[in-house]
Amino acid sequence: MAKTAKKKRAAKRVKKKAAVAQRAAKHAASRVPGRSAKPATKKVKAPRKAAAKARSMAAAERRAERAARRKVRAATPRKPAVKVTAAAANGLPNPSGKPFGQAGKALDGVKILDFTHVQSGPTCTQLLGYMGADCIKVERPGVGDITRGQLRDVKGQDSLYFTMLNGNKRSITIDSKHPKGKEILERLIKHCDVLVENFAPGALDRMGLTWEYIHKTNPRMIVASVKGFGPGPYEDCKVYENVAQCAGGAASTTGFRDGPPLVTGAQIGDSGTGLHLAFGIVCALYQRNRTGRGQKVLCAMQDGVLNLARVKLRDQQRLTHGPLTEYSQYGEGIPFGKAVPRAGNDSGGGQPGWILKCKGWEDDPDAYIYFITQAPVWGPICDLIGKPEWKTDPDYATPPARLPRLRHIFNTIEEWTKTMTKFEVMDTCNKHDIPVGPILSMKEIAEEQSLRDTGTVVEVDHPGRGKYLTVGNPVKMSDSITEVKRSPLLGEHTEEILTKVLGYSAEEVAGIKTSGAITAPEKPAKAEAA
Ligand code: COA
């Protein structure tokens, strides 16, 4: 009996201790972590038993407090131990140990179904080819890209128009409207990463190659297009270079104030848009690494030109706040209209500049130099041209004072530049950090050794036409070295692609050949034609 009562009392004590510990734990958990949870205890003289009880309670409290702190620590997210290794960075592999330039090319492994023609699309795919992508150019049997025969300089051979835009590609001929041709294209769509095209609006759909079909056939495929205009009133129009230059705002702002709008020699509509498209494709490839799916990439030529002419849209908005003081018409007191005017050879950057004659200008149409009267080097300019007094003359000493006198100033500088060749002017001015630009003719550029040395101008050999110059990769990369290869002959790689890339057997290839899907249609017999 006594034993049972004793047991009951002990159980009661344990229960009480547990309750105390629980309360203490609750109390500690509500405290700011790290701050001592020791309760302020009043020191009182207690009998031995009471003191022992107090000690054991304090110990229980401390245990509970430690447990609570552990709980708080466990609940607080910890900073991961930072171990910076190349392998850990964004899941990238370890840095290659190979010497720079020997680890392949930037776009190695990327397969392009190149459905481009004329200039804008081919510019894009040639750049991707320079970066290492495998460009499989699909051309119409017997015809090919229309530029093969345009502006021909060597009889019967592919023109420079074609060869200079289609290096680093393979050519396969396929009639995309032939049933067998469609079957081959389906295999190519499954095989490739990107389809690039610049057909007239709707042409790809008419071939049956709609986005829905392509995306279903290969959800990873990126479909990249150049069109003249984006969605809107002109979306169905066919567009060439100069149409885009005019519609993109370049022509209205190019030329002399008193003359008609001018187009520029640089192909900002075609090659410029091809460059934009290449950028879009590379971005889509990068995004695909994350999403696993392809997307449509569209570059309208009007948009591409406007992007390159954006400083003129800047000036259009500035015009609402006052005249454009860096345009020479301001200095000449000619009022501005409602739209940005043509600025002749004025510099677009706010520092007055003009094209000036150099020695030999009477016979050489390119004996000119672009001269910028940049404010920080006004002193050295005055000394060089023999007008040191202009440095302090209030009519010339400051940029605002010079604005109404720019024509006189440039005429005076021209008297000096006419005494030297454009290269002598360049050498003399560069010694004083005066920015000038010799007007280089295409002959001079073709012969310029430094451009050959950097691979910007490259000579390649062609089995039909012999050696020709082309423009290499204007983008230089230290670990992706461009090797410029000649353009392919029409259908040069048809069999190679059918067998080695698409896996057709020799018998199947023979069947495809007789089907008419990869060969030019037979010319009708004379009797029939008549
Ligand atoms: N097999 C069968 N048919 C093919 C083919 C192939 N391999 N390749 C092209 N074709 C067909 C097309 O399907 C199209 O036929 P369709 O109109 O009956 O459907 C036809 O060839 C002509 O294509 P298209 O693009 O209309 O050529 P085009 O010479 O009439 O027009 C452009 C040329 C450049 C004006 C036009 O393609 C265009 O506006 N492109 C977009 C903007 C652009 O890139 N412009 C700059 C060019 S540098």
C-alpha cells in the first residue's frame, strides 16, 4: 500500500517537472534567439530540500532552453557552405583545359535548316556558319538561290553576290512542293535545331511548313524569319533592301538638306536585319536550354533599319524642345521643319564634323577625310591649321561661339587638309588625338593588308570561278576561331545529306532521284514546247 503511494508521489513529481520544463521551453522559444533565457531568480535562503528542488528545476529549465534553441536553429534556413568551383557555377562544365581556339567553335553541334535566299537570310546563316553551325541550305532543284545567277561576272559560274553570302554552308536541292520532297524536309525538321527563312509572307505556309506543323514535328525547333514589315498594314508586302531603308527612317534622314532622300551603300536593310536575326536565334537557342522548346523569331526589315537609325528618332523628339544645334543648318540660321531633316555629313554625335578635301581630290573621288572638331582638342586643331589666335578669340574659343561659323571653320581647315594626302592628315591628327577618318575606297579596303591579317577580308578558292575575296567574320572570338569556306555548288551535298545526315539507303536515294524531288524538272521536248 505504502509502496503504491510512494510510486504515485514519484509519478506526480515527474509529471510536475515535465510541466515546468514544458513551460520553460515555451518561454525560451518566444525569446530572441541568442539572448540569454536565464530567468531572473531571487536568491533566497531555502531549506535543503527546497534548494535541491530549485536546482533540479533550474537544470530542467536549462535543458528545455537548450532544446528550444536547437529547435530555433533547425528552423532557421542556413546559408549553404559556399564552395566556389567552376563546376558549381550555373551547372557549367569545368573550364576546358585545351588551349584557346582548340576547343571547337561557339555553335558546334547546332544544325540549321537554311531556307534562305537573296541577301538578308543568307547573311544570317553565313554568320551562324562562321560560328560553327552546320548550315544545310535547301534550294530549288535546277534553279537554286536566285542570286547564283544575278550580277554574274564569270560566265556560267555562281556570282559573287551568291558566293560572298553563302560560305560555310552545304547545299541540298529539294522541291519543297513534291510529296517526296516534303518527306525529306520532315526528316530535316526532325534533325535540325533551327529553320531560317526569308520567303515572301505566306510562302512557307503554302509549302505546308506552318508553325503548327513544325512545332508538332519537332517541338525543339526554332523557326526564324525575316519579313519586310511586322504585323500591320504592310505585313503582306515583298520587301528589298532599299524599300526597308526608306520605310525604316534611314532614307529621309540621309542626304543633303536641299537634295532628295538618299539610300546608303551599306546594306542595313538586308545584312543589318540578317544580323539582328542571328542575334535572335542565338538567344532562342540559349532560352531553349532552359525551356526545352523552340519558338518563333521574327525580324522585320523596317524594325531592323529603325533600330540602326535610332539616333534620328532621338532627334525627332528633341526637335519638339527646340532646334538641333549640332546640325549645320542651325548655325546657318535655317529654321527646322516638323521632322528631322537630312544632315549631309554632319556628325550625329553632337561634335561638329564634315568631309574635307585632301591632296589629289581633283582626280581621286575618294581623296577626302572626315574631320571632327571635338571640343577637347580645339587647341591642337588651331595650332595645326595655323590659327592659334582662335584659341582665345571669343568668336571661336567655345563650341557655342563656333556654331554660326562652322562653314568658315571647316573651309579654313580644308585649306590645310588639301596640302596633305588623307593618310598624312590622319597620321598628323592622330598624334594630337584629333579624330579623323580617311574615306577609304573599296579598292583600298580590298588591298589593305591589316584587314587580311585579321581575317576580315579573306581570299577563298572556288572550283568554278577560282579565287575570290569575301568578308570574313566581323566578330572575333578568342575561343571560336572562324575558318571561312567557299560557298557550295548547287546541290553539291544532296547525296551526302540524304545518306549521312538523314540515313537514306543507296536504294532509297536512287528512288528519290527518279521521283523528281531533288532534280530539275525535265525540259519539255522541242515538239512539245512548240
Ligand atoms: N521548292 C519549291 N518551291 C520553292 C522552293 C523550293 N525549294 N524554294 C522557294 N520556292 C517557291 C516558294 O514556295 C514561292 O512559291 P509560292 O509563292 O508559289 O508559294 C516561290 O518560290 C517564290 O518565293 P518568294 O519568297 O515569293 O520569292 P520572290 O522572288 O518572289 O520574292 C523577296 C523575293 C525577297 C521579295 C521575298 O522573298 C520577300 O519579301 N522576302 C521577305 C523579305 C526579305 O527577306 N527581303 C530581302 C531579300 S534580300
